[in-house]
Amino acid sequence: MNAPLLSLIVFLPLAGAALVIFIPRGNDRLLRASSLAAALVVFALSVFLYFAFDAGTPGPQFVEQRAWLGYGIRYHLGVDGLSLALVMLTAFLVPVAILASWGSVRERAKEFAFFLLVLETGMLGVFVSLNLFLFYVFWETVLIPMYFLIGIWGGPRRVYATVKFVLFTMAGSLLMLAAIFVLYGLYYEATGAYSLTLADYAGLVLSPGIQTWLFLAFALAFAVKVPLFPLHTWLPDAHVEAPTPASVLLAAVLLKMGAYGFVRFAVPLFPDAAARFTPALSILAVIGIVYGGFMALVQKDMKSLVAYSSVSHMGLIMLAVFALNPTALEGGLLQMVNHGLSTGALFLCVGVLYDRTHTRLISDYGGVAKVMPVFAAVLLISSLSSAGLPGLNGFAGEILCFFGAFAARPTLAAIAVSTVILSAAYLLNMYQKVMHGPAPGEKVAGLRDLSPREGLIFVPLILLMFWLGLAPGAWLRKMDASVDEYFGLLKAKAKAAEMLRDKLRDKHFKAVAVDLDEYKERP
């Protein structure tokens, strides 16, 4: 192909956002059709990307590279097995969020559609950027539309939640930017060339002290976004106050940006430091699993319950990432997609009830299944998916995460298994009270079941839950080659660092550029 496929996928939403600006106010039908059409075209291109992707090729595919600002700052895009599933997830969920906004966003719908499409460009750009500076630009771009989506269309405490979200995220991001500049200088010192291309840094071996500080700067930015305990406190507030479509994308995609950042940048750039901090990060991940589960168990607000469940499930993903073995990494990548689908569906379910009753308190409901039987089935499937029932998507990812985690840290993995029990406890407890508890009043008796538009939202989500649960191999095969290459490079870099140990201890050497091919294991 000669067409710039990744550029089309990344920037078509931005073009759609520009088109939305010129649609006259009051023409809601054209506005909705235009924004949905732009998102659906992006999703169609991502489906083509999925089928055209060569599972046997480990490196980036559909690569686009052009000069941009000079001094190593290039426009460089590519997709591999580590990012393909996340691109697909993003492209799939944005049309879902746009459809959901038709029923929940009635004021300033034009601006809402504009910010959703800009947000999609930022999220997709994060997952396909292969230049550190370009990655940072997209990383920060995501903040702007999410700031407005929560701050304008959020709940009563939206200003507090928005400011907290931005301050937490920007604090880590600025440290990451400083670390990128330091890394840039170290590469120039070692090679005499300017570059911010990720592939060029593969052969850069840094002294242990430098690695520690740079890893911590990157890790803080990514840990806030995950969010990793104890940096999670912004998440429940943001979720509770955000409108339903923003909550879906925040939980399903934005949190994955942090986990992806660890996989793509923090670990391969600073492998020695990552290995040293792995025990501490794994412990924090397990604390997040248990803490998030117990907090979800005592929530009275359904949206807050789902928000704390995300803290718990993202802790499991982080435990898998820092198990540092292929099984766990593939499980973690798959679980990122699974969590996006199941948690996105749960937030949509809460939104359906809130749009009808304007309350999210569990105690305000009861007997809903009698008047909304189709919705009851959707909520049950979504809850069981999130709880990891065999046959649904959550189980396929969780079992790989646990296998990999047990191989690396059996004790922590054994504690982490509590997430299975806790998830079932808080999700089924919520379901029983809302769907089958005693009806509290006439408000529930008058509820209507899912509309055709709402059914159109949930059907593809449920189909994907069953597909990923019954046939996850279709997705895992796309990851295999990239994951093998990933750990091959980590081993080669560790071997190079061992060979250069004495040199790196010399105070005159901070960074050494090596040819990793010389250190790779031969068949």
C-alpha cells in the first residue's frame, strides 16, 4: 500500500471535528450523522489494518516517517503486535461513545462531538507514535478535550474533578518531558547524532544511576494515568462527574495509555531500572487490586463502584506487565482490551439507568428486571464479563495474567487471585439489588426497556465479549511475534549492559551506543 493508512486513522477524527465546526446549530441530525460517520470510517480503516497486519512480522508495520521539526524530531508512525489491539479498541469505542451521547448530551451537542473526535485523534496517536516527542504531543493532546468534556458536561463537582485530573496528569507528564530531553542529550553524547526515534534508543545502554532517575520520571507519568495505587485518587472523582461517553473512553482507553507507556517506553528504555523497581511496582499493583476490590464492595453509587473496579482490574494488568515474561505480557495486553469492553459496557449500563431516573444510588432501584428484561440481560453479561466468567472475554485475559504472574511472583499472584472473588461479590451484589431487589417506588415501575439505538450500542459489545472469550487466539496470534522480539531485545540489552559494566561504572561514561544484534541469542 502507498496510502498513509495510519495517518488516515489518526487524523480523520480531527478532520471530522473540523467539519463539525461548520454545521449550523440546531441541525442535530446532520451533526450526529457527520460525527458518527467520521468515527465509523476510522473504525472501518482499523478493521482493514487488523486483517492486513502480518502476524509473523515482529517489527512495526505500515510505517510512516517524514522530517518534521528537525534535530531528531520526526513524524514517525507504526503499529505492531503490542499496539494493534489498542488501536482497534479505540476505533471501536469512539462510535459507541458518540451513539451514547445522543441520549445523554442534549446541551452544546456540537461542542461535545467536536471534543470527542479530537480526543480520538490524541488517543490513537499515542498508540502509533514511534518518536518520543511525537508521543508526548499526542499524550498531552488527550488532556485538552477530556478537560472540557468533564468540566462542561460533568456533574455538580465537575470543576473539582477536572482540576484534580489535570493537575495529577500534568505533574507526571512534565517530569516525563524533562526525562525525554535528558535522554535526547545522552543519545547525542553517545552517538553524535540527533534522534528521538524509539528504535534508535534500543541500542543505548545507560549507566544504572541515570536509568534510575529517568525510569522514575517516565514511571510517574504512566503510573498516574493507569492509575497505580496510591496515585489513583483522581480516578473515582473524574468517573463519577464525567458524562457517560467520557467515562467510557476514560476507563476503556485513557487508563490503558499508562500501561502501554510502561510496555512501550519505560521498560525497554530502562530495563535495569525496571528490573530493580519491579518488586515494588508489583506490590503496589497487588495493593491496588485488593484495595480497589474492597472499596468497590462498599460503594453506594453504581458509577463509583465501577470506577473502583477499574483500580482493581488495572492493578492486575500492571502485575502482569511487571511479571516480565511473554505469557503475562500477552495476558496483560489482552486484558487491556477486555477491561475496555466490559467496563465500558458497565458505564453505559449505569448511564442508561441514570438517563431515565437521574440517580445512580443502588438503594434507589429494585425490581428493574421486571420492567427492563432486555437491559437486565445486558447488565448481567457485562457484569459476568468483568468478573471473569469462563466463556467471556474477562476470563481469557485474567487466566494468562495469573499464569505469568505465578511464574514470576507466586506469593503476590496468590494474593491477586482475590480479585476474582471480590469482582464477583461487588458486581453480583449490585446486580441483585438493582435488578431483583424490592422495587422502591413508581419511578422504577415506569421505566422503559432499551431503545433500538441503545440496543445498537450494546450488541457489538456483547458479541466481542463472547468472541474474545471463546476465541482469544485470533488476537493473541497478532501479538506473538512482537512479544518474542520484545523480550529478545530486553535480553540482548541486559547482556550488553553486563559486557559494558566496567565501562558504565566509569564516571566519564553515562551512555554507550551498541549494536544489539551482536548480543542477541542465536538459534
